[in-house]
Amino acid sequence: MTRPDDAHPDANPVGPGFLSPALDERTAAGASDLGSRYRALIDHLPAVLYIDGVAAGTAVLDVSPRIHDLLGIEPAEWVDTYDRWHERVHPDDRERVVAACDRAIATGEPFRVQYRGLHRNGAVVWIRDEAVLIRDASGVPQYWLGIMMDQSELIQAQVGLRDARSKFGALVEQIPAIVYIDVADESMSSTYVSPQIEDILGVTPQAYLDDPDLWSAMLHPDDRARAIETYTTGRETGEPFTMEYRLIAPDGRVVWFQDSALVLKDADGRPSLIQGVMLDVTERKQAEARLAFLAYHDSLTSLPNKAMFDELLELALARADRHEHGVAVLTLDVDNFKLVNDSLGHEAGDRLIAALAERLRGATRETDLVARQGGDEFLLLLADIEPTSGPAGTDGVTMAAIQVADRVEHLLESPFELDGTELYASVSIGISLYPADAADAGGLLRNADAAMFRAKQSGPGGYVMHHADDSDARSKLSLSTRLRKAVDQQSWTLHYQPLIELGTGDMYGVEALIRWPDPNGGMVAPGEFIPLAEEMGLIDAIGGWVVEEIGRQDAIWRAEGIELEVGFNLSPRQLWQDDPVGRIAQQIRAAGMDPARVTVEITESTAMNDPDHTLDVLHGFKDSGWRSTTSGPATRRSRDFATCPSTCSRSIGPSSGRSTRTPRARAWYRRSSPSRTTSGWSRSPRGSRPRTSGGSWPTGGARSVKASTSRAPSRPSRSPRCTAGPACT
């Protein structure tokens, strides 16, 4: 406390030892023991005690040995260099400390200051320095009695605590959640809420703190009672709690929260504070709701899916049993949907399916169910139908199903518009009734599928009621599995129907007809498996095999010196492929065939689906040197092909005036047909040879012979042919 410019002290201001003033001989002995004890106490205190003079001419009177522990200075050195005490104060604190010292000396007020001292080894030591002025009985100042305490550990702890608080505060105010502290009383008031409440709910922290009822007021009505009960139960029991609820923000948004809280207790063990975290889980809840929706709904149309249909069908049957009601199941399949995908693309196909779903919703009652089974198939469930008899004895269940089927057909009479293109769509419908047709859900669905299959066979855009004899149709469903195996194993054979020039009776070519040998014996009729192959998307593979096999057979014939014209049918799906001309031409060229000897036939029913596209394909074949024809009964539009002699006649291709038959080909035909009738050829491992036994056509009973329009003025009538595949009968 003594200023450096004070006068030097007297030589013996106090007696030897700390706090040992001079005593007369009579009291010295009695006080010696007490002084020793005080000295021992002072010397061992974990602090530095010192005595400074108060008047000019006094200096540091004494300092305890702990000064060495604090600053690395011996007590005697500290006393001798009292005038340099300020040099042992950190430069950044020196001015402040000296000013406090001057103020205390001038006023006599206690000296209290915290500063950094400089240890002799260069270390910085935080010191808490306090001193008071000691006066005698008359109030005259005698000396300053002070204490210096090492505060380094405390300061470091405080700094660490501040850092921790700063980091905790940053964490609390940066996480995407609301942190709150509530008073554990009936008021439910909050003492703290983190700033995120404004970002998440649009409510300022101050507004939330000012209104204790704001939280309960924002609770969603469906969650309010449960959330408040959970909160108050946790507050009363002191147990942690977690709950989920919705808050309605001032702007109307609904925000989901997961609220987890701890109850803090006072010294007596009573709940005092509730500290919690409100985590915004809105996105998670929306994702959960979406997953739950998709588990029972179709993502494209938002209609119920097959899983929900099955569950609701079981419930409908249970109700029907209790109340003696009827149930109807309708299976719908979009006709020729693959042509839409192939021609307009899958995105357009998806839009068509979504538009169909909207129209189907309008065909049923609100209590009925419209579901998407997948792909281009839909399901309708008509439940709780009164079985009351109607006109002509028709029961109410049958009438309801037929009325819905009629409404579906009516709603599909108007076209759909996709990317500026008008498109008409139809569905084939199969109907099965409960309890008339089946005793359980599985039977109803199977019967409806079988009836739908029969409806497709009858032609697009119709419906068929299940009948007992539909077991035959159900057995045909197994064709799909067998057909896939046949495609994988290429279990086909080609029959070649001769083409005869009527003027001379000579054979000039053949038409390739595909046949499917049934493993159980006989042949599966093309009319049965070709439409199914179209629906299943297998016709491309079958058509590719046909062209490849034609090339292989033609190579065998050419090796024997036989050159024949070869024709085959192009299916609707193949016509709508990308670049059908290029695909087929590549196979023909790979086989070494002359394109002029190949005729591609397109049925007029296929051509009329898109005459412009068909003309493009026909011209493409012509430009590649092929012959292409259309066949089938003429319509007004199909006659347009026949009235364009230069480019779009019924036979488009190179001039057929010259015969491509070789003498050996003519001799071959005459050898094989002595009675001027022939049975055609079938594929064999060594190639095809003409059959001479029998006078009938084993390829379906066709006795008509085909003739090129360039070789005769007219064509004889031909037998019925398949119009949907690479073969005909």
C-alpha cells in the first residue's frame, strides 16, 4: 500500500517478527507463546499477509513467507524493494491498481482490487488484494493490514464456466428446436424460451413469456386435453415426460412437436422448474403419413391399392353375411394400353391411367371402392347391396353391377386429351357376385378375372358376367405362364402356306404362319396366344423369332437352288415400335435375303388405328426395297390406300412383273402337288419339305390359295386370318 515516493521508514518501526510490536519485559514473556502461535498461523495460511505504513516515512513493515509462493520473492527482498511493488503488477492492470491504491490512501477507505501479478519466473498470477486501515483507540491511523490471495484457479474456473455457458447458449440457440424453462406451478409460466420459437412458430420469445396461456391456446384441438394432462402429471410427480402434439401457429400452419422435459427439484425435493426441448418433427410426421398412405394407396392415382381392396373386401363379405346383402367385384383392364405406351411414351400412359381413375370415381357410389390393382388394371368393390329382385327377375346385386359397368362405358365415350392428342380408351370388364358366384374373396377375384379375360376375347370395350362355365376361361389364364416359358424356350414352329399364280398354277412364294405345339398334344391356336402375347408385351420377342427363322429357312432353300418370295404379318405392337423398318431390315440383311423377295403384310384394322403412321412405315419398307401390303375388308378409309397407285396401293414395293421363281422352284412345287392341291410345309430340323400326303391344309383348314395382285387381275377369297400377330390362319 506504501507509495514508492514515500520517505524511507524508521530503522525499527516494529520489533522482530510479524505483528510483534515492542513489549515491556513484564508482558513479553506472557505474550511470547501467543505470538509464536499467531506467527505459525500466519506463516502457514494459503495467502500473503502484509503490514504497510500509513504515513510518510513508513514502508512495508512486514510480509508473510507466502510471498515467495505467490510471486517467487523472499520476504526480506519484498520489504527492501517496497518502492518497486508496482513493477510486479501486470502492465495492463498497473494503472488501474495504482489509482485504487492512491484513492485508498487519500480517503482511508478499504483497498480492494483484483489484478494480475508477475511471478519471477514470468508466469502471470491472478491476485485478489484487500487491505484495511488499522486505527488506535483514539482513531489515529496506525498501519494498513492487508491480504493477497492467489485467484488463478478461481479465475480459470470462471473462464471455463463462461466458455461452457457460451457454448451451451450457442448450442441451445442454434439447434432446430425450442428450449424452454417453466415454473413448476399452476400458472405454467415460462422463465426462458430460446429464440428459435420465432423461426418455427412465428412467435417472439417475449410474447411467449408474457402470455402463460399461449402454449395451451396454440395446441391443436385434437391434442389439447392429452398434452395438458401429460404436462401436469409430469409436473406433479416430478417424473420426466415425452409427448407429441401439434401447435397451430398464428399464420395457420400446423407444426408437429416432440416435447421432452425434465422436472428440476428444490432442496426439499419439491418440483421447482420444468426444463424441456420442443423438437420440430413436422417433416418426420409428414413422411410417416406418406408411408402409411402408400402402404394402402397407389402412388400414381392415389386410389386404394390391392392391399386395401383385399382388406375391405373381407369386411364387406362379413357384413354381407350378417345382413344378407350382396357384394359385386368388377375387374377392369384397359384395352390396347401397351400401344399407348409404345406410341406416346410411358409418361403419357401414366397420365392416361390417372385420368381413367378420375372417371372411374364418377361411376360408383361414395360407399363403393375404386382401386388400382397395378399396371392397367382396376378393381371395383360394390358392397352392401340389397338383393331385391328387379325387372325380369334380375336380382339387385346383378342389376347394380351391370349399371356400374354401363356407367363406366358411358364415361369412357368421350376422348382423353394427352399432349394435344385426342385418345379414346376402353376397358374390358369382368363381373363376379357374392354369394352367387363364390363363397370367399379369393374366389370372387378369380371369377372376375376369368370373366374379364373372356370379355377381352369378345372384343374391346365390353363386360362379361361370370358363369359356371367360366372354368374354361380360368384354365386359359394358365396360358400366360406357359407362354412365357414358350418365349424363353422358343417353342414355336413355322408353317409355310404356298402362294399360287392363278394364271399358270405355279407356286411363286410362301406365307410364314407361326404355330405353337401344345406339350399335351395338338396345336395352340394363334387366336388364343397371339392376343395374350400382345397384352403381355411378348409379341416383340415372338416376331423377332419369326423373322430370324424365316431367314434361316430361306438360307436352306437357297442352298438347294430354290428362291421363293416369303411373306409374314406385322403385329400392331411391332408396327408401333421405334423404327420397325430398321429392326426387321437388319435381321433380313443378316440372313442374306434379297429384300425384293420379302413381303410384310399389315392388316387394315391395324393400319386404320393411325393411317398416317402406317403410310410412313409402308413407305419405309418400299424405300428399303421391300414389298408391303395391307389386307382385310375395305373400309372408306382403307380404300384411300387402294386409290393411290404410285405410293399407297394395296401392294407397295418393287415391281412384281418379273418372277423370282427358279425352274427348280416350279419343279419342286409340281413334284409336291401332283393333284394341284398342297398342304404347305412345316419346320423340320433339316428344313422344310413339301408334304404330299393328304389333300387338306393342316395349317388351320385353309383351302384358299394366295395370289399376288400383280400376277392376276383379282384375288380369290382368303380364309380368316389373325389380325393381331405375326401369323394368320
